[in-house]
Amino acid sequence: MNTPDSPERVTTKLQRRAFQTFFVMLALLVVSATLTLISVEHPGNVVVASENPTPFGYTVSLLLFLMPLGVLAWWFLRNPTLQFPRKAFWWTIGVLVPSGLVLDVLFGTTFFTFENSGAHLGILIPALGGSVPVEEFVFYITGFALILLMYVWCDEYWLKAYNVPSYEEEAKSIARIVRFHPASLILGGVLLAAAFVYKKLVGPSPEGMPWYFTYLVLVAIIPAAGFFETAKPFINWRAFGFTFFPILLISLLWEVTLAIPYQWWGYREEALIGISVGAWSRLPIEAVCVWLAVTFTTVIIYEVMKVWKATGKKAREAFLGMQTKQAATACPT
């Protein structure tokens, strides 16, 4: 006679099934969208008859992030009894926002163009090799904040039934948070190799290197290679899916129908792989991948920060399993 599974094993199975279900849903969406989009053999172009067709369009479009972010923040303020690890939240913001700012300051002019000067306020921030509009910085700050706050709202309220019930108990059983996940490193290596080969041997513009895709892979794979093994059991995959798909929809609406056709921003061919979606104003594949990478990284880092805070340990001990001298002397021999 089969013995019933323990509650821990049941929870693990449900988490694994939710993880697999999300990626099956994503695969179905990608395959069906790809087959539909490649049927467009002769894509058209938007003909703009005005020198300034979208006055301050980029500036106003930031409301796509700012309005839901404001509503979620207001909701949390109206529900102060809802408990969630606020320190983990702010630590995650403190880690992620600089990565977006670094992208703009160091690589903004290498990856992107901003030809429609009438679409933004005209406030330019110095960057390596030139300058970028201040809207770019607001874009990344609010983007990370919205993704994280939406995931927290789903995890702690809307889809709370599917999060880990005994978080602190399970977190304290982890000897160290940094645990190598070889599959992530292999996947990253394969993706980078494929991008470089396509760029140089197959793509329409072999000049340059696929630096933007390289940046995205590193941003997603480095946290995954070090932390995914630890974070995976704690991630609320239903909350992840609820967060990812609306963000993807907003980003595609933003870029495909507005930003690319009206040149709020564009992409430098020499920094891209060379794969683009003709039916979507030749949107580069990197622009589709970016939000999966950003959402994935945001959730992993947040869950890692939650685990760290739940252990009650110092950072060095929690992440590396190395006790400080004070902790070591306090332990009985």
C-alpha cells in the first residue's frame, strides 16, 4: 500500500508542477505568435507626415508604469496589516535599479538611439559616448519597481494560497544561499554562442557584436547560476506568471505600436543579433527577451533576499555558509 506523501513533498510537487506549467504556457505563446508573425512576408511601414507626431509621447507613456505602480503602492498603504518582508523588498530595489542605470550610463548610446527629440522633455543625462533622455532612467526605475510590487502583491495577497507557508522554517534549513546551478550556466553559454554565430555568419549585419543580448543574458544567467537552486522552491510561479504576462503585454504595446514607429527610441544594428520581427516594425528579438530576463532576475533576487532575512544570519554566513568570528566563538564546541 502506498504511503501518503508528507506535506513538504506535496508542496514541492505542486511548486515543480507550477514551474513547468508556466514555461509550457510561455512556449505555447511563443510558438503560436512566431508562426503567425512569420506569415507576414512584406511588412509595411508607418508613414509619418509630421516633424513632431507625438509631442512628449515618451514622457506621457511612462504612465503605463507609473499608474499601476501608484495604484499598487496606494493599495499597500491602505492595507498596513498585510505583512511582507519590506527589508527584502528594498534590498531588491537597491540591487536592481543600479543595473538599469548602469545600462543607460555605460551602454545607452551603444545600444539605443533617440532620434525623436520632441518625444521627451529634452532633459539629457550625460552617458558614455553621449547622453540619454531622463525618461530612460524613470523607465528603468519604475519598471523594476512595478514588476517587484506586482509580484509581491500576487504572492502575499492575490495568489497567497500558492506561496510557501512555512517560509522561515524552510529558509533556516538552508546551509548557504549561493548554490551553483550548472544548467543555467550551460544555457547562458549556448545562447551566447548561438547569438555570436548568427550575428557573424547568418545575420544581415555582421558588423559589430551582439552586445545587447550579451548584457541581457548576463543579467539573467549570473543570478540564476548562483541562486536559482535556492530560490526555485520559494518562487510562487503562479504569481510569477501573473506578473510576467501583463508586463510583456505593456512592453509590446509600448514598443510595437508607439516607440519604434515614432522613433521614441531605436536600436543600433551593430549591437544586435540581427533577428527582428518584421510585422512589429522590425522589432529586434532582444526587445522581446528583455522583460522575461528582467522579471526572472527580479523575482530570483527578491526571493533570495527573503531567504536571507528569514535565516536571521549575517550576509556572509547566509550566502556562503561562512560564520563570522563572533558567531563561531558563540557556538559550543
